[in-house]
Amino acid sequence: TGWGTTERAEKVNLGALPPDIPDDVILAQLAERAFTIDAGQSATWTLTLINGGPLVATMVVSVAGLDDRWVDISPPTINLNEGERASVTVTISPPRLPSSRAGNHHFAILVTSPDYPGHVHQLGATLTLNPFYDFAISDLSPRQQTVGWRKRTGVASIAIANRGNSEAAFRVSGEDDQRGCSFEFQPPGELASLARQADVRVQPEEVLPLPVRITPNRRMFIGLRKTMYALTITAQPLDGQQAARSVLGQLYNAPLIGPWLILLLLLLLGLLVVVIFRPWIGTFTVSRAAINEGETTRLSWQASPFAEVRLEPNPGVPLQSQGSLEVSPKDTTQYRLYAENLLSRLLPPLAVQPAVTEVVVNPLIPVINQFDVDRKEVVVGESVIVYWDVVGADNLVLTTNGAPDAIPSSQHVGQRVVRLEADTTFGLQASNRHASIPRSVTVRVKQPTPTPMPTPAIIIFDVNPKVITQGQEVRIDWQVLGVNEVQISGILGANTFPPQGSINQSPQQTTIYVLSAGIGDARVSRQWEVRVNPAPPPPQPPTIVFFTASPNEVVRGGAQAAAVSLVWSVLTPTTNIQLSGPSLGAPIDNLPEQGNITLSVDRNTLFVLTAFNGDLKTSRTVDVRVLEPTPTPPPTPTPFPPPRIVFLRVEDGSGNVLLPTGPDAYQVLYNSVVRLSWQVEGASLNVQLYRDGSPLGGQPATGSSAPVNVTRATRFQLEASNPGGTANAFVTIDLLPRPAPPPPFNVNLVNETPAAVTIQWDYDFANVGNISGFRIYRAPIGSTSFQLVAAEYPVGSAPVLNAFTRSWTDAAAPVCGQAYYVVAAWVDTYGAPQETAAGSPSVATQPCSSGTP
């Protein structure tokens, strides 16, 4: 492996001289291999290039192992004809900076060409940099400090920066003008301190911090002022011809007892007592400042541990200096937190103001969401349903013509069935301590009029499911009021049934079930259509796409007679694939659907390939003719080795290689675009490509096929041959099954008016990518002739319903008396558009009034 194969080689220093890697096509010569210079100077190498290949080539010169900013290549690229030579100058100019380290810098000069992929010529060289020296020393930090009885030693530090390009040694020493202090240095990495002076070594670009401990030789017990020492720290370079550098500082030695110490201690003691024992309130908060009546909130506080804490209004429990309390006020309340102790009572200015917080309570007003009857006009003796929905009430009273009936709290959402003999007014009174809300409704009671027969009412008539496959069942449910029997057409064996019931049917074709009840003008009817899809087709025999023998004519005892290749491809479904023939003896079972086998023949023979699907089967035969050998001179050794198929792979339309799902097997979606790519090695090649046994023509040794749209299971064969033999490779591409996505749900109607209504629905977000949009069907209530009114494609003037649409407004006035259902549209494995089951539930608008056309 050459040095140029490492991606970061040009950015790192090589630890050793890289080896020369010659090349037989790209030729390079380097006159000099090593230079020694100072940092800031330049070294120049002359590189001679020769194009030893058969092409006009662009030569690219690069340097690996040095900082790119040091290197200048002139020119970096050059075009050479076959056999032509040229010179390239490589100049290396390391700057006079610490980063230009002294010593040997090994590097590699690389010559490559895009016209000769995989060819590189590498030459190793060395640049040696001489050392230079420079340094700086920081001020003493801190420059002034004070020590005394509690702080016996002062600690300061200096920093020495090495601005040269090689390691430098320094001797650091310290002294004061009165010779009254001792100095100790703590070099990094040393366990023990060094007295008076220390020798340290600093790397290039390194800033070395050096702590200094300064200790006065005498300590003062009593004194009127501090003793001052003038300090000097000196750094002397031990390498090169550089002068020493010094920094100055001051150290003050304070006595233990001074004139103001006692006074200060007394003042601090008094201040400490006040600070510690003075009452204080740190926080007083409420978790929820606004609540509804009946809800709770939490008061939290933190106060002085030396104070007595009380809360007004008084909760009746003792309080700690820090804690919380859950409260549930009935009205808006202001809470005050007090913190007191003996100190605040003796010195009132030290008392702390109480902390205040307020909890706003929103009163709960009773709400009558609904109070009504199912019919506002009935005949004497009939019953009505009174229903209500009330929240927030402590008391609920239902009155019937003034007669009260208290409703328990468990039935604030409920209903009553009441038989009426005269006009009746129902009243509902919802109350609590804040308000009383009344509501009333009146039902008119008419005397019965002679009629031939009351109009029947179809309460339920439904058929589910409405789309089935032959052989499946549907359930028919019905309930009709006002009749003794009903008629249902479309049911085999009977058409008269009781007014309520259910039955299962298994229609063999699309059927309309019609329910009718009543006599004459009082007759009502309703119908549903059940769409019956044909049953799946019966099992089909397998299809043998191809079955061939290669070669199909051989000479007895020859090399080809010992290696006859049988190749086949069978389309699923299959339960067994069998190969038989007179020369085989026992048949060979359980062969793969696509495969090949090599056999030896010594006489004319017949091979039979049989594919089974249960009791169904398909056969295909192939003959192999064996010729008698004729005397021929011994064959001369062939100069051609047999061909080798390096790879045969499948790529998508963007050129990405697909991963196989099994040996030579791939799976893609319907109508996916794929192409095959391959590489074959060998001389005098004849490369052929087959699809399902059909030849696609001669191919290059390295290439790819034209794009293919996969709409069915497909078998590809790549055959490479030359005088040395034949090689085959196979690829099978199957279609991925696509599961049906779920239907919409939570279908409902909103904003319903006589002129328009909006249908809303929800859909599983995880399946949005599996559908193309939604479709809405509409029909008059009672009709089964639903019409498509909106879809994932334009339908009239309706907007397109894509996969992210969740509502649609029907403005085809009037919209009363209409039924709707919603489905999701998707595309199956073979690209055919499909629909999911109807979303639940189906919805309908209010019936049209008598005046609506």
C-alpha cells in the first residue's frame, strides 16, 4: 500500500521516510532526496515526469506528509503525450513559526493520472529544519499580595512561552531586596518543590505556568503596619545566545494583632447576630393562581428557620418554616404569610413585611347543554322521550305541567319516557349556590283522527358488508314500527318476515335487497345494494418460461459431453419441480424455480422438466445429441483461460445497488425501474444477456443493461464464453406484495346548514404514505346508488383530496337528506387503483323539510 492511499497523509507528519513505489505507466525521477534549511527559507525539488502509457494523459502531482500551506507545485497538473517527458518544480517554504518544528520532516511526492485509474508513482524525500530560539515571560500574578498568621505563604505564578521551534531549557530563580523571604518553585510534573531556583524545559508553542511559593522568614505578632518585601523573579535561557528576563512584585507581611481588629470583631459579631436571627421570608408562591370552584391549589413557602410562621386565613394546622399546604377556597381569597421571633418583637425595624398571594376562584354556573323531546306533537296515548344533559348543578328538578321530580346527581345526563294524554310542558331547573338556570319545552297532544293505517317507520335497515367476494356472507338487520310484518326482496326462499329481525345471506352476484312495509299510500321502503366480486380464479398450472441444454450437440467422450448445462426458469406457484430422463435413473425432485445443473451424457438422450402445482403440471423436454468422435490430431493447448464473471448485480433507477433477498434473488415494487450491471474478465469474450430465456443481444465485458420496468417476476441470465469455456450468472426479480391500508375513522358532519355541510374524518398517520388520497360518495337517504363527488383526482369542480386532506365541504345546495361515506384510495402491487373499506361511521344530513325541493 502506498503512502498516497491515506486520505489525511498530506496533513500529518510521517514517522519514517516513505518507500518509493514505482509504476510501469507513470514514470517519475527526483534528483535530490534531502535538504536542510532554516525556518523561513525555501527548498526546491525538480521532478521529471514521463508518460510511459499508450494514452495522452494528464499527470497530477501532489505532496503527502507536509502542511499544505508549505507546498507550492508548479505546475500541479500537466498533459503529456505517449512517451513525452516534462519537469515539475516542488517548492517547500516552512514559515519561521513554532509550528515549523526543528528536525526531519519526511514526505512523499505522488504522481497520478485520471486517465490511468489505479496507477500511482510514489517517491520519498526528507526536509530537515534547523532550530531557532525565542521566548517570553509573563508578569508575576498577582504582583502584590499580603501574608500573615493565617496565610503563612504567598502563592504567585509566572508563565514562560517558548516561541522557538525546538525544546528550550530555562533556569528560574527568585530573591527579595531584604533577603527576608524564601522562594520555592513547583515545576509541572515534580512531586517536590525546588528552593531558590528551578530548571524547566518548554516545548515549542507551549506556555508553561510555574507556581512560586514565597514565605517570609519571620512572622509579626504585633505591629502598627505591614512589612513590605520587593520581589524579583528571573528566567535565564540555557540554550542559545539569549539574555535573561526578570519580573517584579511586592509581598506584605501583616501582624497578627492590629489596632482595629478588636473593634472590627465586635461589629462583625453584632452584624452576624442580626443576619442570622432576623426573620425573613424567602418565597411564598401558589401553584395555580386561578382555579375553578371545587378545585385545589398548593401554597408553598420558605422562611427563616429561627422564625415562627403563621398563615392568614388560619388553616388550623401548625406550619414549619419551609413547606407547602393544599387549599381549596370557595371564593377568591388573599393569603398572608407572617414570620416573627423575639428579635423582631424587641427591634420592630427588623420585622419583615408579610408575604401576600391571592387565589382567584371562578364560580361554577350550571349549564344545560341539552333539554328537548324527541317529538313536539303526538297523538293522545303516545309517549315521548324527554332527554337532558346538565353539568355544574347541585340540584336538578324536572317538572311535568308543574309537578316537580328531583333528578339524582348520577342522572344529570339522562332521559325519561312519558305517556301523554294532554298538552304538556316539561321544565328543567338546574341550580347551585351561584345561579339557577331554567329551561322548558312544550309537547302538543292531538286527538287521534280516523286513518286507514298509521305510516310505518323504518327504524333500522342495514346490510353489512356491502362489498363481498363470492362465497362470503352478509348480515341483514331490520326494525320497522307500526306493522305486523315486512317484505324483503332478494332473500332466497322467503320474502315475508316479522317487523324486527336479522338474517345471513350468501349472494352469488350483485344483489339489491329492498325492504317494504305497510299498505297502499302508507307503504314505506328502503334498499341496499351488495356488490359481489368474483371469486379468485382456480389454481393454474405452472409456466415453464424456458428449458434449454447447452450445448445440445456434443462428441462422445469430449469435454463438452462431460459438462452439459441444463438451465430453466419456472413461474410460481409451484409445489415441486422435477427433472427426469433415461440417463438419470431416478428423477430429481424439489429443484428451484430458476436454476441450472451440469450433467454428463454418453448417448443421445432426452431430459424432461416437469413443474407441479398440486394436481396440475406442465412439462418441457430438451434433446441432447451425441456424435461419434472422428480421428483428429491432438488439440493444441488453448491460450485462452475460461472467462470469469466478476459480478452481476441489480441497481435502481438512480444507480444505487439493491441488496439481494436470497441467493441471486431480489424483490421490488410493481413498475420499479431497474437495470443490471456486470463485469466479465477474460480474452476473446462473447457476452450474451437473456431475459426469461429470450436473448437481448451481445454485450460488452463491462457494462449495464437498458432500464427495465418490472411488472412481473423476471429471470435474467448473463452468459460469457470464449474458446476456454463458458460461465453463467443468474438474477431473479420478484414483486413485493403491498398490503391494503386501513380505512378512515371518526367520520362526522360539522357546520351543517341547508346550503352546505362539511364532512370531517381522521386517518392513521403511520399509513399516510401508503395511500394516494380520499374519495367521498353521496346518495339520497334510502338509496343505494352512491355517486362519487370528490376524489384524489379532479371530479367536477370539487377540490382534490390528497393523503393529508381531513375535510371536504359539500356546497351543492340543498344538502338535506343526503348520506355520505368516505374511503381511502391506494394502488396495489400491480399498479391498479384500489379503495379501502368505507370509513366508520357512515353519516347523513337532517331530512329535508316539506318546503325543501
